[in-house]
Amino acid sequence: MSENDRDYLVSTDWLAAHLGDSDLRIFDCTGSVYAGPNPGTPNPLAVGQTWATRAWWLLHHAGVDVAILDGGWFKWLTEGRPVSADAVEYDPTTFVVRKDVGRGLATKEHVLDAVHNGSAAIVDSLSPQSYNGEEDKQYGTFGTRRGHITNAVNIYFASLVDADTGCFIDRDRLQDRFRTSGLDAQGKVITYCGGGIGATMTGFGLKLAGNHDVAVYDASMMEWNADPNLPMTDSSAV
């Protein structure tokens, strides 16, 4: 498994040149039918790619040498690359999951420790409108409390992907985006969203920027918003 963030993405040119490699496995994680946490989002390509970052997050931390196709299905189609409607099956193999597979995941207790003791920076990956409490509900399904987890900063996952190409913005822009949001270049970070999907895109972006001490709060607002004892801040109420 590569720990070099330069290997976390592959280009359409690279994939086209390696389609015949016997040790390459390609999986379609397309989520184009999913409206995402923000229906009408100005960046639907980013929403579709969150399923790829979710799959990457799980496979990478399990120990798989895995990369995401930058630009995804949209870029591949736009460039006229070869496609097929035939089902593909790979021969089964034996795989041993890393013992520290859980290092990329955070629990409610980890987040509470970050809120009260500053053990990690907390990043809300939802839209600014959700973060600021300007929406009545978290998607209408993840609870009725407005706002964000107390002490979290806001980095909307869709802001990390170019809306025209579906490709991640470059490393310098990623680093600048995180820096202007108050995140140090290094240091523990916990990301969350509504259900642990968009948060993986923000986590992936942090790794591309060079910060590898990142965990995703998997239960996210599905758990946090539903418990009135867990602290949230509603900026719209101030």
C-alpha cells in the first residue's frame, strides 16, 4: 500500500495506458443518481465522486494499494475513452486486512474529546448554509437541530473539486484552502458530514495536501444531531 499522497490519484491518461495490466482491478463507484446532502448543489460532479472517496477510505486503511480516477466517470466519458456495458468478474484472492484498519475512523467519544480538550481539529464537510444553521434540518433526515458540532470549522467537500472537470484542485490550492480555514499543515483532524460520505472527500483532500493524521467520524450527524446532549452551535441563532 502506498503512503505517498502523489499515488492517491491517477489520471485518465494513466488508466487508459494501463487498462490491460493483469494486476489492475477497476471498480465503478459512480453515485450520479444520488442527490447528496445538498440537492441542487452547484457541484454535482463532486457529489458523485464522494462515493469513490468513501470506497478509497475503506480500502486504503484496510491495506489495499488503491487510487481514485481523477475526474471520474464524467471526465472519462467526456474524453471519449472506451466503455462497456458488460459485467466484469475478477478471480477471488486472499487478502489480510491491516490490524490498524480502524485508524481512519473516529467515534463519538473521539469527537467529544476534540470538542472539550482540543485533541484534534474538527472539520464540518457540509455546505456553509448547513454549517451556519441557515437550513431547517440536516438534509431533513439526520435530525432537526441546526448548525454544526461545537468548535468545528467548515470546509465544504465540494469546494475541493473543480466544478467543470470533476478533478481535485491542485495541491497548492488544497493547502491554501485548509490553511485559510485555520488548519495547521499537520496535526490530528476529524472530519464529519451527514452520514460519513462527504467527510471522506474532505479527508482525502487533506491527505492530498500532505496531512495524513486524519480520521472520519463515520456516524457523523446521523448520530450527533439525534442526541440533544451532544454540543452543537447554531450561528444563525446568535
